[in-house]
Amino acid sequence: MAYRINLIWDPDAAVWVATSDDVPGLALESGSFDALIEKLHFAVPELLQLNGVTSPQVRLNYSTVRSDVVAAYG
């Protein structure tokens, strides 16, 4: 089964935040995108197991949003 994970950049805290409607209880953050992905590889299967979902394989589909504001020079 595939689970959608939302990854959003929080510019105020300077961290990536992971949440999911498919994985109850998922709320992780990290200053590094790659470190957050690594955390998800361990946290999602654990959370699913705690929620009574058992599967030999878990597919994660990431949806990423990052916005930046830059100065316009003219």
C-alpha cells in the first residue's frame, strides 16, 4: 500500500515538516530534507504498526512544497 507524506518547508523555523493524513500521528521535522526522509523510513512503519496496520512493504509517496521570497532589484 502507498502512503502520501506531505513535506513542507517552514521558513520561520528553518525546518522541513512531515505530516500525513494516511499515517495517524505522523509529525516530524528536520533541518535537512535528506535527514527527514531517513527519519520517515523508520517512523512510518512504526506508526503504522502502532495503529494496527501490518504490511511487509510500505511505499511512501512524497508531496513537497517549498516557497521562498526573494528581493526584486530594479
